[in-house]
Amino acid sequence: MPDDVIAPRLQPAEVVEAEAEAAASTGEQTLPRKEDAPPTHGRAARGARRRDAGPPPALATAGILVALLLLWIAGSALELWSSNVLPPPADVGSALVELVQTGTFWQAVRITVTEIVAVFAAALVIGFGLGMLFWKAPYLGRVCEPYLVSFYAVPFIVFYPTMVVIIGLNSWPIIVLATVMATIPMTLNTWIGLAGVSHVFWKLAAVLGCGRRQTIFRIAIPAAAPIVLAGVRLALIYSLIGSVSMEFLLAPNGLGYQIRYQYELFHQNEMVAYVLVVFMLAGLLAITIAAMEGWVLGRRRSS
Amino acid sequence: MTLALRVRPILVPLGSFGLLLLGLAVWQLCSGLTFVIPSVPDTIDAVFSSLGDPDYLHDLRATFTRVLLACAIGVTVGVILGVALGYSPRVRAAVEPLIVAMNSVPKIILYPLLLPIFKVGMTSQVIMGVIHAVFPMLIMVTGAVAHMPTTYRKLGRALGASQLQVLTRITLPAVRRSILTGTRLGVSLATIGVILAEFFTTEDGLGRVMKQAYQFAQYERLMASVLLLLLFCFLVSFAVWNLERRLPE
Amino acid sequence: MSGIAIDNVGMEFTGTNGAPLVALDGIEQRIEDGSFVSIVGPSGCGKSTLLAIVSGLQRPTGGSVTIGDRVVTKPDPRIGVIFQEDSTLPWRTVLGNVKFGMAIAGASKEHQEEQARKMIELVGLEGFEDAYPAKLSGGMRQRVAIARTLALEPEVLLMDEPFGALDPQTRLMIGAEVRRIWQRTGTTVMFVTHDIQEALMLSQEIWVMSYRPGRILDCVEVSLPEDRGLESVGGHDFAELQSRIWEHIRGEVTRGMERSRA
């Protein structure tokens, strides 16, 4: 009789969510093919796929962004709202152009990006390691499970003031706390991903005579990749959100700090400019993640 | 390798409890190392004395109200928009990247943009909570509706059900698991949103209390508030998780 | 290429209520080197368990299995196994999949390339070397699994209801393919199925297994011609063999249903 595979009993919401996103993010929608596999390469195949889907969704998304921009321009011009609420894009644009030429701006960018990279790297390594540990040592995993799962719900950010007092007012409390926040989804997803590897793959590893390392690195990890990658994506998101949120609350520098600082100085244009920069950073990260997932997972998806 | 739990089942909750005790022990140890971390008994004292303080209770109630409001609105909006998007693949394909990108933005930075419109006070903080809470629900429900087995929709058509009936009798029950999970996430995110907003503009509420405690070095009060907040989030999450587990699926 | 000797193999599990569950009872059989034997029986009779034991994936509680001159104690690339579920690796192309077993064994790149292409041609998948499994049908994926297994030139080939997940038309086609491949390579084959017709089309000998505890009720020699085509299906010999086997199975299926109702 097969043993029970030990995995967290809860499917983290994000795993389901990320799978749905991943499924949607390829963008292509094709009709299911009933006959045996047709040629998979060539212009004809690509053309057929695109004809089925209609205009590429990326175009529609860009269209929405453009529409929002036009709305912003029109609204400001027609004075639908005061410039205190949302300055006209021209003003914000020129403020941004000026900021980009200052050292302070790039210092803030550098600090925030450094924090994000540090947190992300730490979360990847620690999260993956812990995930593997909990998978290989089910008792340990089960014991920690309620805490891991509930920590999704717990706003770690409330520990920030205490951390600042202990460590000091610099990037370190941010890095430490954001790493905790980002490590949890990475751990859970690694664990679930590995535990969820189809039984047939374990049997295959055995009949092919795979050694321990071969089984883990050449079968288990690639098989678990979709779910593990969802964890990677969440780790990156939490890295950004954690870092900037904490900077916003209380920090000597960084993009989040700058937003607050400009607000307190009543520099609306500069504040909105910084907000846009953060949005652009988030967009950049989202594109990177999507590209990475597409590259690693794209070939696995049925067309 | 399928790995079995080779110990008696009772040892698992015991182990978890043991981990909790270990955590408390570490906390107590650390409190001895620095004055910033109050000891466990001092914190518990502070919790009880705070709960006896009418001003504190006022702040607690204020935060609570905002969180519940934000959660209720966020969940409702999330479900409505999620179902709408789930039904329309074209719109979804266009809008989804934006939603995903929005999900990865630290939403607190939008707060200064809200303030000139809504002024400091309940409304702006609740809206901040809503903005935090709505996205996970939206993403989950959209995904669930979009991936609902087409046989469900066919069933609705075959039975001659009206649009409303399909919605209430087929679609919503089919995605109730996502709704529950979205609610669970929504509560904690609404809490974060409201607390962060309260940190930023100090009027009343738990966020303000914490900020003040930090500024005046009242570390017992700070830790007590943190604890209460964590307890609240943990309990709500746990309760909804149990509901989720009971769903027959 | 080797023969398989199954010596007094028994398998006992502890059931969910603690009572012992005898899956197999005293199986004593021989498969000659190079022959094609099928095992048929009702669901739950233990035929998959027997195959798992022969492959080394499962240790019997009694008796032993010998392949060639070696006792089977654990799985081995020399014992080829085709599973019912899709076992293609979705992150590798068809060529990559077929090479996989050899790569694990440490074969040289040149040998991998040459052998893989030969196997792909053998199973009839030329032209699909660079395709990913996601784009292949179920039947094609099983052919990839067969190619991957045969690339290792195993001594025996064990197939556990390999076409169970495929539709009837594909099953017929791929069944004919498997027989053709067997005739070309001469590997010893042990084939588990619940489809009597399939067993008759493919094999030289059919073991009929009883319901739990699994015992071999009958060994039917398939006296159909070597190049049996679809025309055989209607023929007299075929029908006779089929009803003989079906008689056994009918009784066992009834027994099984009564048991599970009890």
C-alpha cells in the first residue's frame, strides 16, 4: 500500500492563483486539436495559432494603459480634480525628468533595488532549502505547518518598529523582515511542489536506476518546477512590497521613503513621479517573472 | 520518494505546541539581551492593562471597525469583479497583466494620493484596506470562474436556468473555495492596509498606538499591540481555514 | 535477453482494518526467453502487483523472482518497465526523453544520439524528435516511453496496462506496433491487461489470474498464427480461446463483486 505523501494540508491560495495566472499569461488561446500532433514549428503553425486567438492581448493591455493616460491628461486639463489630488501628467513628467538628473534619485533607486535583490536572493536560498527539508523530514514539516500556513495571514510588518530599534535605522531591519515575508511562500511552494510530484516519476527514477542526486535534480525538481516557480514569483513580489512599504513607514532612504518625504514637503509632482517609478519597477519585475516562467515552463504547456 | 509520517499522529500537535514553547523561550531569552524587547510576562501584563484601558479599547474598536468594513467591501467587490472577469476571456486577457502588476505594487504608496480626496479619517483608511484586500480575491475568483469546468455551464443551459440562477446556483458554489481563501487572505491584507494607513496619519486606531509607543519607547505597549494584532489575524485565518477544510471537495 | 522465473511468489499486505490482505498466493511460473506472455484478470486481482514484484519495485513477502541468472531485489535498467500513466518528462523533447535513460546510465553522447534516433524510428515517431510531450497524443507519449525503455536494451520488458489510458482505436494500432517491435527485437515481454482481445492479439501465452488472493487459474497457449491481423478477431480459433478465458474471468469478476459488497 502506498504511503501517504506528506504535504501541507492547505493548498496556499497563491499556488492556485499563480497557476491560474501562469495559465493565462502565455496569452495565446488556441483551439484544441483532435488529430495527431501537427507540425509544431514553422510559420504556418504560428500563423494558425494567431489567427485563432484574435488580436494579441498585449495590444489590448497597452490600449488600456494608453486610455488611462489620456483620461489623466483630459481630466487634468478639464480640472475634474484639483492639482493637489493628482497633478497633470506634464508636470509630473517634467518633475521626473529633473529628478532623474539628481543624485538623490539614483541613490534611492540603488537602495531599494539592493534591498529587493538581497531579500529575493536570501528568500530563494533559504526558502528552497527549508522546503526541501520539510519535504524530506515530514515530521518537522508537519510540526511547522500551522505556523507556516498562518504566517500568510500575519502582517510581519508590525515588527518593523521593534526591529528598527534593535538593529538601527538602515536597510538591515527591512532586509531581515522582508526576507521572512518572502521566504514563507517560497518554502511552502517548494514543499508542495516536491510532495506533489506524480508517483509515476518516482517509479521511473527507480526503474531507470537513478541515484539519489539524479532523482532529485533531474526528475523531482524539474517536475516540481511549475509550483516552485510560483513560489519564486511570490518571493519576488514580497521582496518589492515589503521593502518599499517599510521604507515608506520609516527609513533613512529608498524609493518608499522618498514618496513619503515628498508628500510631507507638499511636492505633489515629485511624489507622484516617485509613485510612477515604483509602478514601473513593479511592472519590470512582473515582466521579468512572466518571461522567466514562459521560458522555463512554456514548452511544457499543451497548445 | 513518497515519504511517510513514521511517528504516532499525536506527536504532531505536541510538536507544534513544543515549537510554540520554544519560540516563547527564545523570546524570553532575547528580552534579557536588550531592553527593547520586553519580557514575556511584562508583555502579557501590558496586554491585560491595555485591554482595561478605555482609550486603548477605543483605538482597538476603531481599527477593528475599519478592518471589517474594508474586508467586507473588498471581498464583495473582489467577488463581483472576479466573476465578471471570469466570464469574459477577452477582457480578462487584456486586464489580467495589469491586475498582476498591481498585485506586486506596495499599495500603501497610493495612500498619499487618497488623502487629498478623502481627508484623514475613517474613509481613507478603509479604502486603503479595500485596495489591499481586493486583489487576491479578484485574482482567485477570476481564475476559479475561468477554469470552471464547462460542463457546469452546459448543465445550466440544459436545465434552462436563468442568468441569475446560473450565477447563484452554479457559479458561486463552484468557486466557493476560492472565495473562502480570498476572504482569509483579504482579512489579513485589509488589516495590513488599515494599520499602515493608521501608521501614516495618526488619528486613532491601533496603528497610531503602536507608532506612539515606538516614539515614546513604551516597548511593552508596542509589543502588546503587536501581539493583539497577530492574534486577531491568526485566529480569523485559522477559523476560515477550518471552514475551507470542511468543504466537501 | 533472458527468461523470467517466478518461484512461489506470495504478497501479503496489512489491510486498512489491520487484517492481512493476501494479494498473491504461491505464483509459480516460467517465461521463456524471448516469448510474449500476457496476464489477464479482473480488476484488483493482483496482476499489477505481480508485475511490480517482477520489476523489483515491490518486494514479495514470499518467494522470489529470477531474471536470467540474477535474483530480482530492486529495480534495474535491465528490467524495462512501461507504466500505465504517462511517464514522459514534459520538460524534455521526444529525443531528450528517449536519451534520458542512457544519460542516467552515463552513456556517451554519440551513443545516446545514435541509439535514440534508432529507437525513435523503431517506434514510428520520426519527425517528432524535437516536439515536446505536451504536443503529443497519449499513444505517441507511450511510444516515447517504449523507445526510452528499449534504448537501454533491457533483458525483459514489463508492461503494466500500458494502453489503459488510450481510446480503443489507438489501442489497436499501438498494440500492433508493440507486436511488430517485439518481433524485431525478440525481447522477453510480460504484459498485463484486462482486455482479453488485446492479450490474444499480442501474446503467445496468456495467464488467467483469479481474484484475490491472486492465483494462476489457467495458462492458455495462443494458437493463432504469427502474423495475426484484425481478421483473426472474428475467426473460430480466436472465439474459442476468448470464451475459454472469459469463462474463468466471469466467475472471478462475480466473486470479486460479491466480495466487495460483503
